[in-house]
Amino acid sequence: MVKFGTGGWRAVIGDGFTKENIQLLAQGMVNKMKEEGVAGQGIVMGYDRRFLSKEAMQWAAMVFAAAHIKVHLINKSSPTPLVMFYVMEHGFPYGMMVTASHNPAIYNGIKVFTAGGRDADEAHTKDLERHMEAIRPGEVAEMAYEAGKQEGYIEEIYPLNEYLDNIIASVDMKAIRDASLKVALDPMYGVSETSLKVILMTARCEVATIHDRHDTLFGGKLPAPSAATLHSLQNYVAEKQFDIGIATDGDADRIGVIDDKGNFLHPNDILVLLYYYLVKYKGWKGPVVRNIATTHMLDKVAKQFGQDCYEVPVGFKHISAKMKETGAIIGGESSGGLTVHGHINGKDGIYAAALLVEMIAVTGKKLSQIMENIREECGAIHMEERDYKFTPEKKEEMKRLLLEDRLLPALSEEIDHVSYLDGSKVYFKNGGWVIARFSGTEPLLRIFCEMPDAARAAEICGIYEEFLGI
């Protein structure tokens, strides 16, 4: 059965990710759209470079065509933000993207977007699961792909220029042109290269790219822009003296950055940099939204400018919803996804990259300089992150300990309060915090700790390891 997590449905190819389950999901969406009276408005679908992504999109399209629901297929591998943009810009009730984002190459999956180009929230995904569970044997029907095209129920489109023109119109291209910047790109064998090169070369940047070929195994690495996966980009930036190195995950909704000194910038730092830039240099006013496992440095920057920082559970749908509710100007998460007010209602690594390049051009400062300025003004804090795999039995044991019995290890810091909004998060009176939570997209327990001192953050993670027996 298809079950949705915090970032859509993901499953191992050939195990859960099969033609049968893909078409079951499509039939569930067909029934949901008919029940809601929006079937006549059609749906948009896209796909990334993963194994079977294009075929999966077509298998789903055949089900929509059989139900006489028009499906607009983006007919080249494309960034997830393009699908979200197209849903928003053209008023579609739903969109779907075939991707497993930053998961290992053995996974694939489908993300669902709702009106406005937003990540489907839990109410929508639960309702979609309900529709799938109600499907009777033999109910899933399909129309041959070519027949669907001939009868007008399947239309192939490629609206990349519309999406790129929207980004180009929203950033200061003149400032970037005047700065003569050198930018290194690492699409991680994913779908961002064309989009980023068009934007940056239009702004007369010098652009070089690594890892740009189509490789469904992602070079044998996880297609997630992290400190562990971006060593090649770090070396390239440092050796060739580039102003910035930019990497994106498999479907280009997340970003990783290497600064002018060849240092990996944590996604937390990227969020802090962009919020600081929008408020201090662009003169925007408004709060910021972060998830429960993202840096409290955002709280410090917000406070400095007389603004609020709002905390939500993990899952970008929570960030976009809170941004809409509060009028926040930026929102994001420690895994590299962020969005800015006035653009799409979800993560966009390509737009974030363009904005970072604009920041370097407008401020006339290196990334490392701007980050140092922020730390001088707001004070530095340090985060330790650790991931743990587990057996099903161990997961149940840890869930009982942390979330049912709500026990904590012996901690010397004075505790302010504890939250169970998403996992178990302890807030200390010194401004630090630690959270233990189960990933919604991978079989992992994640522990994050942020403290004024790096050694103490690592020590607290160690205390949790001993407490949980991991």
C-alpha cells in the first residue's frame, strides 16, 4: 500500500515503487479529484532523472487519460520547483512530481502538490490514502499512451522558460552582471544544470559545472548536498578561486553551498544569510519560519531586527502554511530547503541559488565575510547532527522511551521546557536545545543539538546515544 511521509511517497524501486502502486496512486487521485469536482481542471506532472521516473509519469498519465482527466506532462526531466510554479501560475488544483528527492538511488517516489503549488498537507495525503484503500479490484483502468495523446487527454509541455523568466525578473540581474562573479555548479547528476546555467550566464557570470551527466546511480553517492557529498565541489572552488559553489539535490528543491574559502556552508547558515540579507540590505520586513530541527540563529537575527521567528514540525507543508498565516518573508529547514515570499509556495534550490549570487553582488562582500558579520552581531552557536539506523524492534523501544513514557537522559543544563510537537525536543535556559526525532522519509533516528559551545553539543548527543543504547 502507498503511504505518504513528510516529503511525499517514497519506496524502493521494484519493491514498493512498482507500476501497480503508481497506477493505484493515480486512480486514487482520479477518484479524489472527481469527488471534489475539479477533474475538469486537469493536473500537471513532471519527473526527474531517477531510474523509471519518466515511465512512472507516463504510467500515471495513462490512468488519468482513461478517466478523461487531462494531464499536462512536462516532457523533459525537470526541477520539482518548475511543477510547483506551473501549478501555481496556471491555477491547477493538483500537480505531481515523480522523484525521491535526496533519497538513495534505489528509491523513487511521487510528491503531490495542491492549489497554489503547495506541498500536499497531511489532510490531503490522508484523504488520498483513503481513496486508494477504497479502490476495488479491477477498478484501475488505463488508456494507451499514444491514444491518450491523440484523444487530447495527454498533452506534453515544457514550460521551463516561463519559470526561468519569473526568477530572472525577481533578482537584481544588473548587480550580478556588474560583479563579474565566478560560480561553480554541482547538480549532483540531477536536474538543475540547465536552469542554473541559463540564469547565471544571462547575468554574465563565469560558470563551470561538475557532475552534470545523466547518472541514475548519482555517481554512487547520495544525491543530497551535504558536507559528506560535496568534497569535489569544495576542492574545485578552492583550487579555481570561485566566488561560490552551488549544489542541488536530485530534484533541485534543496541547495548546498561552498563559500569563497572552500568551506561547506550548512543549510542553517544559508537560511540565516538570506534572511539577514533580505532584511538588512533589501529592506524587507517580516518574520521567519523554521522547522523544529533548524538553527535558533534565525531567532537571534529576527530579534535583532525586531521580528519574530516561528517554529513548526518537520515537513515543508508546515513551513509554507505558517508563512501564509504570518506573512513571513522566508522559511526553511536544516536539510537545505527554503522558500522566499513572492516566489513559489515551496522549496526552490534554483531560486535560492540566484538570490545568494545576488547577495554577493549587491553587498560587495564574500560569503565568508557576511557570515562573520552575522556572528559578530548576533553571537555564534554550534550544531551537532547525528543519524542512526535501527531494527524495527529497536525503533519501537526508542519510541516508547522518548514519546510514550517521555523519559529524558540526565542532563546538567537547566531545562526550560520540553516539546513533543515533532519528536522530543528539550529547550535549555542557556538558549541551547536538543531534539531526537524519527525521519519521515528514511528509516533513521535523528539527533540534533545546538549549544553555545561545539564540544558541549557533541557531548549531549553522546549522552543521548548512551541513554537510547544506539
